[in-house]
Amino acid sequence: MNTAAVRIAFEQNIIVVPFDSILPLKQISDETKRLVRYKRVAQSIAEVGLIEPLVLSKHPDENGKYLLLDGHWRRAALLDRDETSARCILSHDDETFTYNKRINHLATIQEYFMIVRALARGVSEEKLAKALDVNIGHIKRRRAMLDGIGPEVIEMLKDKMVSTVTFDVMRKMGPMRQVEVAELMLSASNFTVGYARALLAATKQADLAKPERAKRIDGMTPEQLARMEREMSTLQQDFKAVEASYGEDVLHLVIVSGYISKLIANRKVERYLDQNHPEILEEFKAIVSVTSLDHTVPESTAR
């Protein structure tokens, strides 16, 4: 591998930039400043200072000017405190979409790393709890949240909103099983505690973090656990089989639907089917209608 070809996304040094040189891409309204999450950010800055630097890129047309890619709330909170500059990191990517598409702000694991960094800088748990407007138990719980969780799982779920209790459930599984469960959660886009507990119930005894201990799930007998383990194992195999063939099946459906659409667009063909095989014509129309609807979903959600 040629490491010289790898491009670093950010400058490695933090720089201090005056706000006069930073051009925000959006303004923070008074309504936004009344949100609890914004007040938490402002309180955090007031108590412990700026933990996460702003993210900038060089302005393509104006020398000495920077575009603000990330940190609009932090900038607004600093300005309200009459600050004139901020610690920043410089991104080589000048498109806010490209930057933000990689980040889901306030994701559970990101909050964990923010808390750990603040504690490493010498901020006490009491002060951090006050800054984030939470009780100290929340900080202690977040601090230990990823204990026993494999690094592969942390990487896979780093930008997802995952309950801390979900990690408690996953901690009861062995490293390989944790990875399997994370993959299933990502495939199903389901990171709830209930789903994690169901997957724990379906986990074989040998795949538990402590296989010598009998598996216990509140409200379920050993016989029910054994039956659920078998059923979930079969369900997971079926799910993986469907997932493996899904792309090819969709491609075939699109090709067939396109052919059928052109076929029934021919008035002679449509008239013949309507007179002699109306049930087939209805099925053809249903296939084309469903496929067309599927195609419009990504476009509408993209907005």
C-alpha cells in the first residue's frame, strides 16, 4: 500500500481563529437558543470551556477567511459570552455536506468520548455533570458505558443513537457474538434495548461473555429461552440469506418491471390482454405500480 497517497482529512494542529474571520453557513435563531440541548452546550462552555474545537475549511475565494463546517451552536454560545476567537481544526474538505454526512451529532458513543476527553483534561465529574445539566450518576454511567465492548463494535456503532442499556446487554456476550449482534442491528436499523435482549435470548451459552453462568432473561423460563434461541437462530439465517440475495433480486425486478411497463404501454398489447386475460393485465399493472413507488421513496426521503 502506498501510504503517500493517503490524504489526511484534517490539519493535525489546533489553531485559534478570530470570529471575524469565520463565516457561518447558518444563523442560530432565538428559538434554537431556547432548546434544552442548546442550553446544555452553552452551560458546558460556561463551566468547562470549549471541549470540542470548531471545524473550519478555507474560504475558496477570500484569503484569510474560513467557512464554519461544524460548531454553529458552540460559536453562538461563545459569542454570547463576548468571546472574540475560538480553538479550531482545519478540514481539507470544503463542503459541509461531505463533512456532516460522516457525523451524527450527539450520538451515544460520541458523547462518551467527549466526556472521557473532558475528564482526561482534569474536569471533575461534579463540574461536568453541572455543565451538561445532568446528575453525576449519568456521568459515571457514561464513563463506564463501553467497558467490555469490543473495538470493532464501537467502530460500527460510533454514529448511531444507541441506549446505554443496549451496551449493558451486549456486554453479556462474547466478542464475536457482539460483532454479530451489531451487524444485525445495523441491517435492521434497530438499536433498541428490546431487540438487544431478544438477540441475547437467542445467543448460545458458549457465545456468552461468561458461558459458565446460566443465561437469565426476566420473565422467561429456561424452556422458553431454549425455544427462542432456536427460533431466532433460524430467523437470523433466513435474514442473512435474504440480505445476500436482495440486491440481485431488486435488479431483476427493475429489469422485468421496465420490460412489462413498455409492454403494456403498447395499446394493441394492452387491448388484447384486457379482452382476453384481464387478470394478467391487472397483475402487470400492479408490478409496475409497486416498482415505480419504490423508486420514488429514496427521492422523497432525500429531501
